[in-house]
Amino acid sequence: MAPQYDAVIVGAGFGGMGAAIQLKELGLGNLLILEREDDLGGTWHVNRYPGLAVDIASVTYSYSFEPNPYWSRLFAPGTELKSYAEHVADKYDLRRHMRFDSVVQGARWDEEERHWVVSTEGQEPVTARYLMTATGFLSQPQVPKIAGIDSFAGTVIHTTAWDDSVELNGKKAAIIGTGATAVQLIPELAKKVAELTVYQRTAIWVLPKVDFAMPRMVQKVFARVPATQKAARAAMSTVLEGVMVSAVLHFKQAKFINNGAKLAAKGHMRRQIPSAKLRAELTPDYDFGCKRPTFSNSYFRTFTKSHVRLETNSIARIEPDGIVTADGRKTEIDTLVLATGFNLWDVNFPAIEILGREGRNLGKWWRDNRFQAYEGVAVPHFPNFLTLASPYSYSGLSYFTTIESQMKHMRRLFGEMRNTGSDVFEVTEAANAEFLDRMTANLGDSVFYQGSCETSRSYYFNQHGEAAILRPTSTVNAFREAGRFPLESYKLNA
Ligand SMILES: Cc1cc2nc3c(=O)[nH]c(=O)nc-3n(C[C@H](O)[C@H](O)[C@H](O)COP(=O)(O)OP(=O)(O)OC[C@H]3O[C@@H](n4cnc5c(N)ncnc54)[C@H](O)[C@@H]3O)c2cc1C
């Protein structure tokens, strides 16, 4: 029986939308995009906390084929990304393919019918020739397992479920976590609440943020002469690429860059915080680059305000009206903000159960055999399946470089399928093994293995201590390989 759809895509964020645009362009327009939320945009729909903004200059954070000349700032606020996602969905006619409030549970390759069967909570299963998972890296919220957390009688807000109706003015609040999200949120929170205690387990390197409102004149020039925005994008990407390749991938040879960044972050802190004790508490003990860098001009200064307090003792338990630290002290609060990030490695790779040929379970196989995906998209034993948020796929720069190199990979792969009249593909074991070996070797000189990252608690590392998220090559290499990978890497109609 013919499957119901050419393809099912899981996730209606920028990754899923990019895949849909590409499939439509390839003539595979009978699509279903399943999304568990009630609207599109992924990260930019779910995250609505005060202070949310991109941390990579906006000229690079968009599809290159759909530039937005009207970003209001160099680092656009999150609401503009959500609007941009809506614009893309409308322009590329993607909404009619989307089904919201659909939590995908799993997908199974049907060997006989040679198609995927996708199960969604409370809905009839659907069948599709191809399956693409675009479930994101930072999409499964982490809720800390702290004793007594469920007994807390006040208001609890996770940053991924921000509720604007919650009154913050005059509250005695605590925030747990000092990662990238907290760096954006803490200064905003401090403007409203009466008391704020920040519970820090791992300090974070924070650099000054060179941000400004985009002058109308620049927006007009970008709109009228798109080549100018392209040039700005290229210039910014080149700088980011240089930093990424040298400071992250070639740390062994270029650690002076990381050390320079550390000095810059310390200088930034010194200008904002007079107290040496406070500065020491806020200074990380791991190398710059172990974690995604953060930028803020107000984070450090916030800790100098009289109603804000940094707490570095570990949390022993939460009681109905407060938090007790390991030294026995209790801080009374009525509002608890969880900026505890995302669980990547336990529940997100993959985000749903995926059963391939001979019932191979992707999640189990990854855990038993190392996390891996050929060119960050394909896995042996999983025919007609592309995993878009996968090991070794993220370039580390603007996520759109990853999305677009994956789109390019799809063009080559599906082009070959069309040329050969095939309807089933599967990456070979040999191609996958060669790719994994190469990525492993490339990581050898990186900050992850040559630097001191043990105490960073960075989500770049998985449960086996491997830094298996970032693709350890330049983006130039990623784009080149996406358009030139050996076609023999795939068995077609095997
Ligand atoms: C706060 C924050 C700020 C960020 N800032 C930047 C930045 O400045 N620059 C940058 O490059 N990157 C940034 N990122 C990373 C960002 O996630 C990516 O840039 C990009 O948005 C990922 O797109 P995606 O579509 O792959 O994943 P997501 O946007 O995470 O979308 C995945 C979608 O899959 C859905 N989904 C997951 N599981 C299921 C399921 N079982 N069933 C149905 N649907 C499911 C989710 O609901 C979600 O809508 C940021 C991330 C966060 C959290």
C-alpha cells in the first residue's frame, strides 16, 4: 500500500521548516509536520522569558534565502524570531502541512511496506515514505531533582514555560541556574522582584555584548540592496568561523585566544563588580569555550544591587516557603524560577523512539555504540530517515548554517534518488564509520579534549564524556561535503 505521506517531519521549528521547504522544492510536497506545541517556531515559540534574544548577530541568524532586513537590533529579541518564523511559514505555505498539539511517541520502519509508521499520542498512526526528526537539541526542559521541590507552595516557573500573568513585582524570588538563559533573564528579573537569590552551581564566562538598535538607514539599505546584507552576513560568519575553528577546534595550537577571552571576561567583571570576593565566586574554573559563550552588559552588574544575592552553597532541599542550602541556611521565597536548561543526552537523542530495520532501536544503539550520524543526518539500519538534530551536526555558529547544509545534503541525496528512480536510501556502515572516525580525530586538538572542561557541566558532553554535538570541522567543509559527499555512501533501493 502506498504510504499516506511523502514525508513526516517531527518538529515545526526552523529545522523542520527548512526540511519542509527543501522537500517541497524537490517535488515531495505531500508532507505532514507534527508538532507537540500549539504553534510553530520551536525554540522561539516555547521560550518567552524576559530578556530573550539571539546570541549570534541577527544578520547570520535567518535562512540565507529569506533574509530579514528589519531586525530591530544587532542581536534581535526573541519575539522577532517568532514573527520571522511565522513569516517563513506563510511565505513558503507550510502551515497547511502542520498539525499542532501532536506529541509524537515513536516511529517504526515497516520492512515489508518500505515506509515509516509514525505514532502520535491520542491519534491514528500515519505512514510516510520518509521520516525526518527536527526535534532540536534544546527542546526537552530539564527539571532539577531537588528534594522537596514538589512541596514548594509558591509559584514555580520554568524558563521554557514563561507565564506573563505571574506577578513578579515585589516578590521574594530565587532563580536556580546560571547558564545562557539565566544570563539573559537575571537582569530583567532583578528589575521587578523585591529580593532575588541566584543559586549558582557552575559559574559562566560572560563577555561584553556589542549590541545596538539597527539604524533605519541600515535597514533601508539592506532592504533595497540585499547584497549589502549578504556582505554583512558573510563578514560576520567569517569572524565566527575563525573563532570557532581556532579557539574551539584548534585549542591546542591557539589557546592564547581562549586565554584572551578569559582575560576580557575578567576585565568585564572587574569594571562592573568592585568586590573581589564576589568576582571570585562568579569566575569559572574551566576553560573558555567548554561551554557556549555568553554575552551581556548587565549580568555582572546585577549582582551589585542591594536586593540581589549570589548563593554558591549547594541546595540541600526545598521547603514549602524557601530553599535550604547545604550549610543549613534557609532563604524564604515565594517565587521559584528554574533556569535549569535542557536535558540533551538522556531523553533527546532521539526525542522519540525510532525503530529501524530488524527492529534496531536508535536510542539504545546510540548508547551502546557511541552517538553517531553520517554527515550529521543519516544512520545505518535506518532507511529513509534523516535525523536533523543529531550527533556531529551542529556547526556551533548560527544554527541556520547547520539547517542549510542539511538542506543541501537532501538536495544531493534526493536528486540521486530521482535520477536512479529509487525510493529507499540507507547510509552504508562503511561511510558512517569513516565519518565517525574522522570527527573523533578532528576533536583531538579541541578545547573539549585539550582544555580543562571537567567542571564545566557543559551540554556539549554526553554521558560517556564525548563532545558529540558539534561537528568539528569548518562550516565551509560542512557545506562542501553536503554538496559533494560520495553517492556510494548510500545504498539505494537495497
Ligand atoms: C533560549 C535559546 C536561545 C537560543 N539562541 C540561539 C542563537 O542565538 N543562535 C543559535 O544559532 N541558536 C540558538 N539557540 C539554539 C536553537 O535551538 C536553534 O538555533 C534552532 O532554533 C533549533 O531549531 P530546531 O527546529 O532544530 O529545534 P527547535 O527550535 O528546538 O524545535 C524543535 C521542535 O520539535 C518539537 N518536538 C520535540 N519533540 C517532539 C515530539 N515528540 N513530538 C512533536 N514535536 C516535538 C518541539 O516542540 C519543537 O517545536 C537557542 C536556543 C535556546 C533554547
